[in-house]
Amino acid sequence: MNNQNTYYNPVKKVKTADIIVHEIWNMILNGQLKPGDKLPNEKELMQNFQVSKGTLREALQLLESYGHITRKRGPNGGPVILDIVPDNGINLISKFLQIEKYSLDELITARLFIEPQIAFAAAENIDSKGIKQLKEKLARHEKDYIAKSCSRCGWEFYLLLAELSKNKILLVIEKILIRLLINIEFSLGISDLESVDDQKEYDKKIYTGQKEVAEAVINNEPEKARQSMIKLRNSWAEQILKISHQGGIKRTGNTSSIL
């Protein structure tokens, strides 16, 4: 007798380009591909994955938008692996947490605890060199946002703040959080999903929110920096929970920003 109350999860359609992204991402995580390694040429990759040129280029564009590869031009050019979060110890910890199956709620809570304190410490300890670095990072962020209504510089911003906090333990914790965030990003972004209508508006919130945090840090206003980061983290939490309940992340143009 069939149980009419049984709930069956719908089978999600997966794009071939997303499968390639996932394969290359796993090779990076497992250490098969290291920062600075050059991927095979386009023809060889097409043969290896048994895909068309268009599908391969879509996958490479996604990897580039996530900030995991860069594509060098010229006769000796091609896709090159970037240094995502380089520490081997960070990889080991993040893999352990993956095995333990950490939840999205746990990541949200951890970021809300840690990152406001990082912003506070950065505002207390920032010097002229740090101000220059932060302004340069924001300029890159703004350039990306104006060009594509999104930015690949999101996670780099948080790591820089952690460096500016002058607290090595906070920096290590932030690297772990960013690694786990990237894992979440891929797990939510792998399927070929319907668009999220307000994703572009959310990208704008992230961009303006980071600017508010940076302004407070540059002006040596620790409490304002902490409050601005809390506001940014709450906005992120609200949106990523909405995305996860809908089943995935909208990709707008060249990237999907959930930072």
C-alpha cells in the first residue's frame, strides 16, 4: 500500500557547465590543482570533459567569476588557478567541518559573532598602510560593481579586515569562515535554477554595506564599524536563507554574490 503522505524531493536538473565547475573546484580542494597551476588548453579540456566549446567556456567563466581562476591572454596564456584561501591547515579544518556536516545556520551565527569584532579591531588598529590597502580594495570592488552590477572582491574584503585587526587568531578564524562560505556558495549554486528577483538589489546592499564598514574603519570608529558589520551580516543572513529555501543562487551576468 502506498503512503500518500510520503514526500518526494524533486530531482534538480544540473547544467553540464556546473558539473565541470564542481569537478575543478574539487581538484583545487583536494590539492590536485594548486595556485599558479595552468589548466590544459581549451581543446584538451573539451576532450577530457567530453563537452562543447560553449559549455567549457561557460564553466571557465563561472570559475573566473568566483575568483578561482584567471585567464591570461597571449600565446602562452590560458586558465591559471588562483590562491583562494591558501593555508593547508585551513583546508584540513574546513574538510573536517564538511564531514561533520555544519549547517548554514551555524555559519550565519559564527559570522555574526566574529566579523563585527574583526571590524571593531580593524578600526582600532588601522594605520596609514592599512588605509591605503582598504581604499585600493574598495576601488577594485567599485570597478567590478559598476562594470557588472556585482563584485568578485567580496571575500577579499573580509580577509583584509581580519589582517587589519592585527589579531592572528581572528585572521585564522576568518579564513576558515571564508572557506566554509565558498563551500556553501557552490552547494547552493550548482543547479540550473530559476532567477531570484531581488538578487541584483542584494548585490547592491553588499557593495554599499561594505563601503559603510570600510568608512568607519578608515575613520577609526570601532563601534560604528561593529554596528555596520552587524547590519551587513543580518542582511546577508536574510538573503542567503531566502536563497537556500528557494533551492539555489541566481547567477547575474558573470557571478553570483552571496558574501
